[in-house]
Amino acid sequence: MSDTLTPVEADHAMRNWTYRPEGAIPVGSDEHKRMFCEMLLTTHNPYKPAVIDWPKLDAAALKRVTSLPIWDIAVQTEGRASIRVATYAASVADPLLRDALQMNGGEEARHKIVLSKLVEAYGIALAPEPPYPAPDDALRAWMLTGYSECIDSFFAFGLFEAARRSGYFPEALVETFEPVIQEEARHILFFANWVAWYRRSLPWYRKPGFMLKTAGVWLSLIRDRISLARGFDNSGAAQDANFPANVGDSVAGDVSVGALIDLCLAENDRRMGGYDARLLRPGTVPRLARWVRRFVKK
């Protein structure tokens, strides 16, 4: 994306993209790889965190924002994500895929800067950050980040919209933070296509190992979320910052569980809707949400 675009043009280009070659594109093919890599690279929004004009909030809005128990874990999550993606990118030989992964990692690092600027602007005190060492297993670390974002982004899409509708977040703050939310949609779209491409491209004798690695990643994510829901992190320290679990009641207001699931599904579809229909969409979390919705009356 060109740096000469106006903010409105850059925002539109970030949300709407079609791959020029026409016709069907086999999943796992080189053309498929080019498509999802070009999507991420050409829809990059070159906004600068340092020049974001954070809106002034009235006392009530400021209290709502600063009291949310998400800021420590949000900053730390982006710090871990950026090093994980960058480490995997460095291990990839394919130039186009490496460029796309480096873009992804750079955007994760930029999210951390955005969050740091936000907490600075509103006087939010953060706990000291832990170190972010490079992971030993780069592929597994990349998959942990990708699948984690697929889970968290799905719920964040709905909660962010619920917060906008309820007025929990002032409209000016919603508009300021909106590009970060849409970037997460691009990231999970890229990841879903990478998973399908990578799995198809493996020789048959390596596919069982990849399936086992994928299962291990999901088990780790489930364990981590159970730990967070109980209020403790892996070191045993109190942890009160799982966005979907702990913040939903605050920002969603009187929205019922069923209505919130519906909103998450609708927002997920809306945020994915501007990209080429031949790109695979993240499917596991929306499918689970639809299954759960069958048993929720309201």
C-alpha cells in the first residue's frame, strides 16, 4: 500500500482486496501462496503510532477505559506475538512468504507500540514487562500465535462492536483504535490460508507430525485459557486480563450470551467480507460458536 494514500483511502485499501488473476485457485498451490501473501502485503496500512491523536475522554469514559483489566496482558501478548512471528519468518526460505511473515510480525510490534501509547495517553499503570525470548520451536510458536489470534479476535470483533453500540467506548476512541482490530482480521485470514497451504504442501510422511503439532497447540491454548479463567497464569501469579472472559460483561452491557454470539459471527463475516472470496476464512471458532448457539435460547 502506498504511503501517499489519504487515511480514508488507506483504510479502504486495508479492508478491500481482490487477487487479479481470475478463476479457481487450488488450495496448497503456489498460486494460493501468492494470493494470501499478496493480500497481507498489499493491504498494509502505513499508519504511524507516534502520531495518533488520542481523543480526550470525559471523567466517566476515562474511568471505564482505565479500569479494564486487559492492558497488561494486551501489551505482553503483542510483545510475544511479534517475536514469535519474527522468529518463524527468519526460518522461512521462500522470499515472498518470508516478506509476508515479516510484515505480520512488524504489525504485531506496531500493535504493542499503539497499546503503549494508549496507556501512556490515559495514565494507565502497567506491570513490568517480562522478557520476550525467541522461541526454540519457531513453527510451533507461530502456530500458537496464529490459533490464539483466531480465538481471541473472533470474540474481540463482537465485544468491540458491542462496546461501540453501548457507548462503553466513546466513538472517537473506537475510530482511533479501529485499524488495529481490522489488522487482526487480516492476520487470522492470512494464518488460516497459511495453515491450509502448509498442510497441503507437506509430503505425506510429514503430515502426521504436523497434525500432532496442531493438536498440541490447541491443547496448550485450552489449558492457558482455563488457567486464565481461574485467575492464575502459568507461574501461579494472579491474572485478571483475559479479554473475552473477564471483559465481556463490562463492555457488552445488557447483551445476552446468544446475542453476543450472533454479534461475533456477524462482525467476523463483515470484517472478512471485503477480501477475495477465494481466500479461505478461519472456520474452527465460528463453527464452534454456531454449534454453541444452538443450545442458547437468547
